[in-house]
Amino acid sequence: MDRLFQPVKKCSCGSHLDRYSLVDARGIFCAYVYDKCIDKVKSKYRPEVFTDSDYWTDEPVEED
């Protein structure tokens, strides 16, 4: 099947609504979310991960 015509996958939070990728301030994928579960998912991360691209990490992060 052509990738352009694949059906939209549904969120795995249990809502089964259309999902999209949640990325951090560096553009690194964190999770799939939809509008109503995004706050719950983001609460599992430190707040600066989504606002400060220079956030502290204890593992190497390669720049693109």
C-alpha cells in the first residue's frame, strides 16, 4: 500500500481517536497523542523538555 494513502492510526491511550506525534523541544519523538490526552502524557516528562532545547540529559543527543 502506498504510504500516502495509509489510514491514520489511532491513539493508543484508549480513546482510539486520530493521533499525532508529540516531540520535545529538540524535535525528538516522545509519544503519540491526541488533543485530550496530551497533558496527561506530557506530565510524565520534565516540563523543560518541551520548552528548552538545551535541557539537561544524561545520555548523548546527536544533532541532525
